[in-house]
Amino acid sequence: MADHSSHDDHGGHDDGPEPTRGYAPGGHGTPGGLALAANGLRLEPAATRFDPGESADWTYRIVGEDGRVVTDFEAAHGQRSHLILVRRDLTRFQHLHPDMESDGAWRVEGLSLPDPGVYRAFVDIVVDGQPTTLGFDLFASGPGEIEARPDSSHRATADGYDIELRTDGVAARERSRLTFEIRRDGEPVPELGAYLGALGHLVALREGDLAYLHVHPAETASDSGRVEFGARFPTPGRYRLFLQARPAGVLITTRFDVRVDA
């Protein structure tokens, strides 16, 4: 299992980047992850309660309408299942790639929910050519603090890199271009390596219900220091963006906040 995570501030074209994918029953433009069942599939986690900061092996299964465990999955971005974990205050973020066992159970070795709180687990899968995102809440017991979030944040730092989100404004239901510039010591990074088959990976979560949008990158030059995404946000409101990129072979995860206008 590959672990691409961050617990702090440090996740076919039609005349432009591929559309935002929500992986919900309504199609790629519809937010996903709002339900444990969609597209004839159901997410069944083995456990939902954890001790914060303690590692434990965890499994989940995907079950079809006939009650049978689904075992035939197609790869998307080089993996047959993507697991995104986000605390519901939109702070803690993990991007994991579980391994499927012979009985169809997906195993996450040493899963840890770092702090008390409620976490949303998003499972991205493709079955019979249909991409789907299923969601389920996990709980880490104990007192915790809810972190305040800015109304808008377009700059972040991670591992010595400075990342800036450059956009002139975002409107609901319209195609928006999100450009991230990655610099080190004031200069654009000379090379962006591939991560999951592209120059970046972006997840957008809507404040209030954590509606999940998986945004695909446009094709940009790896030596430009930039990675661009085309996104279509379904409703006005605030969204938190988790960007993952790999400058100079170092995987970084940063977060940004945007307000989408009506």
C-alpha cells in the first residue's frame, strides 16, 4: 500500500482540461462521496471507530446489488482503488492506495487517524467502465479542537517549496482554470515529476457537506513550474482544495481555500 499523506499545512478533453469528476450517479459533473451507496455499489467498512494516533489494520469491501463482494475493478490513475481520508473540519488529509486481498477485501495496513474527530473516507473506484466515489464516516474518539479556516487562501508552503494558486475568480457551474505555480528560492521549479500519471492531483471538497470533486490536470510542460486544472464547481460556496505534486521527486501536499460565486 502506498501512503501519500499530510497531517498539516504542508491532494478526454473537450476544448480544455478534462471535466471535474464527482463520480456520483449523475455523472462526472455531479459531486460524489455523499453516500455509502451509488451506481449499484455499496461501501462496507470493517470498523468505523479508532483510537486517535494509534495504528490499526483496516479493511473495507465493495458490495454489489446482489449482495456479492465485487472483485473486478479497473485501474484509474494507475491504481484500482484510491482512498482519501479528510477530517470533517477539512484539515487532516491522507491519500492512500489499499491492496485488495483474494476475498475482495481492501486492506489498509497501519491506518492512523492522527487526532480526535470525525473523518470522511472517500473511496474512488471504476467498475464496468463507471467511475464511482463512495463515502463513509470514521470516528476517532476524544476531545478535539475545530480549526478555523480562512475565507480564501491562495498561498502555501511545503518542504521548502512555495505554491501559489493563480485564478481571477471562480463562478459556479462555469469552467474555471486553476493554475498552481510551484517555486523554490523564488524561482519556478525546473522539473515537475509525474504523480499518478500526471503532473498533479487535485481534490476539492465543498464546505458543509464535503461533496467530493476529483479534478483532472491539463497538459502542461513539466519544466514550466506550473500545473493547471480545469474545474466546474456545481454550486456557490466555499471549497477546500488539496493539491499534490512532485517537484524534484518530492511529493508535496498543500491546501487552499476558494470562494465560488453564484
